[in-house]
Amino acid sequence: MSSRQNVAPNDLSAFWMPFTANRQFKKAPRMFVKAKDMHYTTSDGRQVLDGTAGLWCVNAGHCRPKIVEAIAEQAAEMDYAPAFQMGHPKAFELANALVNIAPEGMNHVLYTNSGSESVETALKVALAYHRVKGDGSRFRLIGRERGYHGVNFGGISVGGIVTNRKMFGTLLTGVDHMPHTHTPGKNQFTRGEREEGADLASELERIVTLHDASTIAAVIVEPVAGSTGVLIPPKGYLQKLREITKKHGILLIFDEVITGFGRLGTPFAADYFGVTPDIMITAKGLTNGTIPMGAVLVTSEIHDAFMQGPEHMIEFMHGYTYSGNPVASAAGLATLETYKDEGLLTRGAELAKYWEDALHSLKGLPHVIDIRNLGLIGAVELQPIDGAPTKRAFAAFVKAFEAGILIRTTGDIIAMSPPLMITKAQIDELIGTLSTVLKGLE
Ligand code: PXG
Ligand code: PLP
């Protein structure tokens, strides 16, 4: 029997929190209890301006009426339908709606429940695609240093964040990594994309030469590396990756978990950079953070390669209990409608310059060693305290929270990615408060 009676009400110990310093948090918890549009309300009744769209996912702002209603209605009408060998209309409607806003050629959708699952799904599609085409010797996957592709085994294997990998054994075999695109000591305070550095993509040629193209299935990158601390690709870099992958018959996978759904002022980063991958990974903004859901988009060429053999046979041995869950699908449809009604997928383009100017006004403040931005993404890198990395940025995070703004930190980098409904006055408030916080930092 469980000992529930022994657990004090509001005891915080049972929940082992994700990516959190649990002991530190539980000594001085920070709790949100409500949210509306651009603001959270804390458990002590304070308003906090959301500078991060939750965790990069609440792109339309919080508790938007259409989305809230759609979820409530669907939960009451049909909570669940089996995902395998059965269907329900909204999963198909949402797939069509996604294809409509996706780059030309991304015509088919596989559903997941998160970015991490989308990554696993995409990697498996890539491997299986070559195999169904009779090219099963293409088994290698190429990621990038400092890349973040979620926390499951495939994702940490192609990912390049050392702390997320080192505890977990041998990971996937047959994986290699390109260098990241960050050049510390050079290019600080660049606004947007920097001019030089596209040549870093040539490292892929080196890896292809080493392993031979005939062994490589796919290359996976975040168009803009988010979680590792916002690394903006040099101009022409992604175009070059596209050329090299195409030349060698290697699939290009864009992990658009953060960059998807308007973050750069275009529906997807693929649109922003004018580079269409073969597979596109999404999650987060797909349902505005409400109901967990991800989607992997693939070209017709990939999809059609599987549609052979006897029709009674399952073409791809993969799927989740909750793939295309009805409530998640309803949330996704209402989210895409909200984006459309309010022009949110392109609103970032109107605000990007204002955002950039506001962010770069922080140059010269104590400890600020770099500022990076693209679309409605921004990062402020701080000089770490000697011998105590992450402490300075975390202190900024706590002070910012106390001062009424939500920012996010990773290492000693502050990242921001506000809901796309943010106003110029709210950008001023966010950056103004951050400026005060930075001035008061030790
Ligand atoms: N790929 C990318 C590019 C991501 O950014 C994932 C996959 C995994 O998604 P899920 O839904 O499994 O978490 C992500 C997630 C941060 C932060 O503050 C970033 C993420 C998640 C939580 C925090 O940088 N990215
Ligand atoms: N583990 C067990 C024992 C299961 O039966 C299932 C699904 O049926 C899973 C894991 C996978 O769960 P999901 O489909 O929610 O990813």
C-alpha cells in the first residue's frame, strides 16, 4: 500500500522535477498558478511578463479563448480514439492544415507527443527510407556539436550537449558530429546572421569523405541552435548544408521544435532561410504548449517510398498510443487558426528590428560578453563567475523573476523568446527590467 497519508499536503518531494536543481528549488519554490496572454500570475499573486513563451512553446500567448474552447469541447465530445488502425477526423484535418502552412513539398505528417519523440521518429524514418529504397547501407546519422535534439537516446546521440550525453553509455553507434557554428572571441554582438562562416558547412564534406556518402543516412541540425544558448548560423551556411546533402543523397533534417510556428517571423525557419529540408521536426508551438503534441513532416518522395508492397501490410512499424490524440489535434487546429486570425506566423518579422535594437541596448552592461538575435529570439551571454559557471546567469534569472519578468538561462547565457503577441511597450518593459537586473548583478 502506498503511504499517501504520510505525505503532507503540498509536499514537494515526490515530484522529481525535470532539468531542475531539485534541492535548491524545493527550498525556495517559484510557482505559477495562472496565465493570461503575456503574463503569468505567481502563487503570491504577482504578475510576471513572459519573456520566453513558457519554454519556447506558447507562441500565441497564454490561455487564448479559441484554443481553450476547442480543448474543452473535444474532451467532452470524444476524449480518445485508438491511434492504430482507427482514425478520427481532426487528426487528418490538422495534418492538412500543417501541410498548408509548411514549405512546398512537405506533404505528409507523422504525429508524436513531444519534440524528443519527433526527433526519434524523424531519425527512424530516415533510416527506414533508405532501407525501403534498397539502400540499407546508409545507416549513419550526422548531428552537430552543441546541438539539442531532446533527451531520448537517438536525440542525445546526434545531439552535442556533453552534459546531456555523458551519463548514458555508448548511445547510438554510427553517429558523427559536425562542428558547431559559434566562434567565441570573434563576431560578438553581431546583429542577426554574420557574414562569414558559411565554410563551416564544408566540415560535412570532410565527414562524408571519412565515412563515404554511401554509409550516411541523414544530417540533423537545428536551423538556429536554441537550447544550447542561441547560436545563429552564418549567412549561407544552411544553404551549403543543403547543397552538400543533396549532392550525396543524404537526407537533411531540420529540427524546428523551437524555430517553427513564427519564431523567426516566417512560419518555419526553412522559409526564413529559403532552404527546404527533407524532413522537418516540430512540437512546442504546434499546440501553443497546451496539450503535448509534436509532428514530423516529410516530403512525398519519402512517404511514397514506403507505400509499396501488399496493401494489408503496415508500411512503417512506428507510432505512439497518443499519435494524433483527439484533444491534442483539436488544440493544434485551434492554435493554427489563432496564428492565422492574428497574423502571428509573420508578426515576428515586423517586430524583429525593434527586438534587435532593444536587445543590443544591453551592450556595455556589467558582465555582458555577447548578444545574439534572430527573429524574436534573443540571447545575452554573461561572463561566468570564475570557478562557478552558471551561477551568475541563474542569479539573474531569480532576480528577474522577482522583478516581474520570466527569462531562461542555459549555462551563463540568458535566452528570450517571447510570445509572438508581444507589444513594443512590453519589449521595452522586458529589456528595461533585464537591464536593471544586470546592473545589480555581482
Ligand atoms: N529539439 C529541439 C531543437 C528542441 O529545442 C527538443 C527537440 C525536445 O523537445 P521536448 O518537447 O521533448 O522537450 C527541443 C526542446 C530551453 C529549452 O530553455 C529548450 C527545449 C526544451 C526545454 C527547454 O532552451 N527544447
Ligand atoms: N511500454 C509499454 C509496456 C507499452 O505497452 C507501451 C504502449 O503500448 C509503451 C511503453 C509505449 O507507450 P506510448 O505508445 O504511449 O509511447
